[in-house]
Amino acid sequence: MTSATLDVETQRLLVAQAQRGDQPAADRLVREHEGWVRGVIYGVSGRSDLVDDVAQQVWTRVWQRLDSLKDPERLRPWLYAIARRAAIDAGVDHKRRREGTVRLEHAGQTRGDERSRNPLRLALSDELHATLLQAVESLPVLYREPFVLRHLEDWSYAQIGAVLALPVETVETRLVRARRLLRETLQGKVER
């Protein structure tokens, strides 16, 4: 997690500078937090095809509301709340506009030269990747959110608990249940 590289004083200074309109400070804040903001969006929505658009909306809202952040040490929970709300809003809006199940778009395209070297391996890899993403997408948000933060963003149980306002034991329980649900979902797909 790159945001762990910011110490409290540096973060406080960057927030203060960004609040005064310092673009390099604002850019650094984005670089430091972009990855996990995207992870939050995916964790809440379960939709990789929404992440780019929602992340853009999140950063727009952040810059519009940055002056309301009084305690720079609370930047991460503040960003989390904005990203979570934007992901929920985007998911609801997207569901209204489209009927039925939306196919999860393939994330992580491979290079064209790899496609020509081993098409069978690539096809199997693509299929496995899509199956795993669909399984994660199928998790209830209650379990998907901590799962994505832990396994895709590499957050500690304590960090997840702090941001979701949950005891560490609850985080651990939800992760165990998420893994069990994924295992059951994936076993069901393999047995078909």
C-alpha cells in the first residue's frame, strides 16, 4: 500500500498545501491514495468496469470538499467515506440503466505478442481470471469489501477494521466467510 509511505507530518503538510491550491501537493496525495481508493470502489461495487469512472468522480468530490477536512490525520477515513458513497451511488445508478446481469469486463489485458505465442494458455488464463472476478463480484458487499481490501489492497485486519468501524474479530470472521463463499462458488463452477 503506497499510502503507508506518508508519515503523519507529511500528510498534514500535503493536505494543508492542497487546501491552499498547491497542485503538486494535490497530485502527490492522489498518487499516494489512488490505489486503495480504487480498491475501495471495487470492494463496494464489485464492478471493475465502474472503477475508472467512479475514481474520477471521487477525486472531483475530494477537491470540491477538501476545505471541509479539518483534521488531516483523518484523511484516509474521509477519503474512504467519499469513495464508498460514490461506489454505492454508481452501482445503484448503473443497475437502473441496465437490465439483467452485466458481464464483468476483462481486467488486465495482455500484450498482443503473448497472444500469438500461446493462445491456449492465454485462453485458459483469461477464463480463469474472468471466473475469479465473477466469483468476487458475487460476494455480498458485507464480505466483498473486506476481502478486496485484504487480498487485493493488502490492508491489515486492523486497517480494515478502522475504516469499516468494525472490531478486528468481525473483520476476521467476514474474511473467513468470504473465502468460504468463494470456495463454494468456484467449486460449483468446476463441477459443471
